[in-house]
Amino acid sequence: MLPSSTRMTATPNPLATTCCIIGGGPAGIMLGFLLARAGVPVTVLEKHKDFFRDFRGDTIHPSTLDLLHELGLLEKFLTIPHSQVAALSAIIGGERFAIADFSHVPTYCKFIALMPQWDFLDFLSSEAAHYPSFTIRMGWEATGLISENGVTTGVRANTPDGPVAIPATLTIGCDGRHAISRDAGHLPLNDEGVPVDVLWLKLARQSSDPENALGYINYGRLIILINRNDYFQIGYIIAKGTFPQIQQAGIPAFQQSIERIVPFLAGRSTEIDSWDKVKLLTIQVNRLQEWSSPGLLCIGDAAHAMSPVGGIGINIALQDAVATANILTEALLSDSLTQHHLRQVQEYREPAVRKTQRVQVFAHRILDRVLRDNGPIKPPLALRILTHIPGFQSLPARFVGVGLQPQHIKNF
């Protein structure tokens, strides 16, 4: 049995909690919500003072909308401004190909909701705050772990008022691909290697612009447009390590490249008048060998960084959170948590994560070939055939919208 936070110090620490979650992203907030809903004392640490960050996914998938429906929050959630995508298509060499159709996915909602992730996190954390056992500390940055005899017994953090120690029965790392939790816990990482990166920028959107949430492929480039109502968040896919060459070619050449690949953006690319408006996002696909050690568990990107392919990273992270709550809640409530419970999370979730990453790595190989040819692309015959097979579009829709291991809320 893991040591209880109440036994960690002779003098009770007012910050002591049953579960301390590092990271206020989708996995951390959802897990904190579910644990607090069941009555588990939980503290979430978020190093920023708000959730407003551009480097977050905007896709709320049908399986996530199912979770909100099970929690009785869907109707309220859908009052937040968003757009709905019922199908995905790609423009390849100037031709449109229907790739995914969500009309037949086995979920309550048959669409992806596109919403800035900060709105989703604000909503979920506000709902979680209704439970007295939920605490979120904004602007509190985890700096390390507290350890006793090889067991993690809490978190050290910097706060606006200085450093603090937070004793906890269980610490859960939800702090992303640069996780302090897994580094401090000395958990070894296997890296798959990725041949592409993303340039992240934004351009004005007009109401007459076509809807497309998958991408435009041509001239050795893939551009993804994310509708954020009055502007597009743009992901410009490049071969890994080639950003310096793109910068050397100059801003005008970069502007021309955007407009050549996405013609309806003509005249708008001049908004990108400085490289300061273009951010390089390094794509990773990796996985911890062990997701846990005594007193510590990592989930989401902290345990397995996902590629942006399919926009499914948030979906995987949320499914991790639900599975973790389902597996651990009873043990946390009864103060009977053991290392076996923590291993159960990995044993249950890792097969689906591995298979999903395998699909993403395969997609990277295809992208790598596309990015090696700077000429006009000719859509492959196989794609023409596949997209005309009845039912084909339901397969990628299910993979993207539901995933390989959809989760359901367990009530305690």
C-alpha cells in the first residue's frame, strides 16, 4: 500500500491532498474533475495563470462529446461558440477528396466540435470547481517531486508567494511532452522519431471561406486550416530541420507558398510580415517504458506524446484520464492504493496507444515522401479508388472521432 499523505509529516500540511495532478491540460482537468466528482481530494497544478495558449489542439471529438453527455454537461457545453465538422476532406493537387464522414459513428454527436482548447478547459475547470474536493492552483509550477525511500510522496512547486511542498498519496503527471514528472521520476522514454515538424501561424478568416479541417496538399507541402471563427489557425507542415532554409528564402517566398497551396488565401498572407509571427512546433512520437513508479503515474502526452496527425492527441489524453479515474478511484477512496493499481492503467491503455502511434508513424512516412517533391502533386490512383468505395469514409471517421478504445464514465 502506498503511504497516505496524512502520514507524511508530523505536522499536518494544509496543502496535503490525496491526489496531486501536475498539468492543467485536457487529461489533468478531466481527471481532476472525475476524481473530485467521486469525492477524492485532488489538487491540480497549472504553471500558467490562464489556459490561453495557441499551441493547443482545438478538436473536441465525438467520443469526448459522449463523455460530456454522460456527465450531463453536453447541452451547456455546446452553448460555447464553436463550429461543427461532420465530414473531413483533403484538397490534393487542387482536387477535393472526401476522407471521413462522421454521420455513422456510434456516438451521440455525429460531428467534431472545433473550439479553442482554452474555452474547453475553462468550461471543464469551472464545472469541476462545483465539487468541494477539487482545487486548482493557477500559476503554480511543479519543480520536482518529494520522495521517501523510493516512493513519490508529493510535489514541490513554485508559486506567486514562493516555493511550497504539497504532500500527496498519489502524484499524476499530466504535464505534456516536456514533463517534469517523468524526468523527476526517472522514467525511461522510447522515441519513435518523426520526419516532420509544424510551423504555427494565423491568418484572417472570411465568412465566405470554404470549410476544410483536414488539409491542402501540393508542391511538397501540407497546410492544415483550423477554423477559429474570425481567423484560421494554420499548421504548415515541413520536413524536420528545414525551417532555417525556409527562413533563408525569405518572408515573400513563404507568403507565396501559402497562397499557391491554398489559393483562396490570396492577399492575406501579407499579414505574416515577420518570422516572429511563425512558431516552430517540434513533433514527437514517444512512449514511456513504464508509466508509473511507487506514488507516481504519468498519462497523456507525459506518458506518450502523440503526433498532430488526425488531431487525436486530445482524444487519447481524455481517454487516459477517464480510464485512470475508473481504475483508481475506489482504491483512492479506501486508502488502499498499490503499485498494482498504477500498473493496471498502463496495461489497459498501452495497447490502444501503441496501435494509434503505429498509424501515425505510417502517416509520417507518407508525408515524408510528399515533402520530398516540390512539384505539383498528382493524386494517387489508390486514393481515387478508396474514396469511392462505399463505407470507406466511415473507417477513418471512427479512428479519428472515436479511437480504438473509447471510454465511458464510471459512477462510484
